[in-house]
Amino acid sequence: MSAEQAGSDLSEALEHYVPGCAGHAAFTADFRTDEEREECAAICRGCRVAAPCHAYAVAARADGYWAGVDRAPRSYTRKTTEPGGCHPAPITEREMQ
């Protein structure tokens, strides 16, 4: 499905429904704490527009928290709050060959 079609489907689903995420800053933040992700997940759990929300997020490659999934830009998802904590470098396609 194209991003345009998915966006149209989501807009149509939102015509008569205001989801719990509306106006909630954590859904559009560049980085979310574990607590914020849990809160977002709880809001998404019972949402009536989760299916078109997910379809749009996938088709548009949207950043943010969409349909129960944290889709933050890759550079933000690798942050850690643990002292001295670090994440291993991602495996590149070249390394897999």
C-alpha cells in the first residue's frame, strides 16, 4: 500500500474518532523513556484505529510511536541511560557477506 493511500485510510478512520494519543507529546518525541513507551503502549492497546495507524506508519516510514511500536529514528533508539552503558555497532550488509 502506498503512503498516500494509507494516509487517506487513516484520515478517514479519524473523522469521527479522537484517539488517546492525540496531543500527547511522547508519541512525537524524538526519544522516549521506558516509562513513556509503556504509557504509549497502554494508550495504543485499545485503540480503534490501530490497524490503519500501523499501515500508515509502515508505508510512510514514519518516525514516532505508532500503533504500539516505537519508530524513533535509529540514532535515537540506540541511546542508553545506564552509566557507562553502550550498544554494539550495527552489523552492516558488507559484514554479513
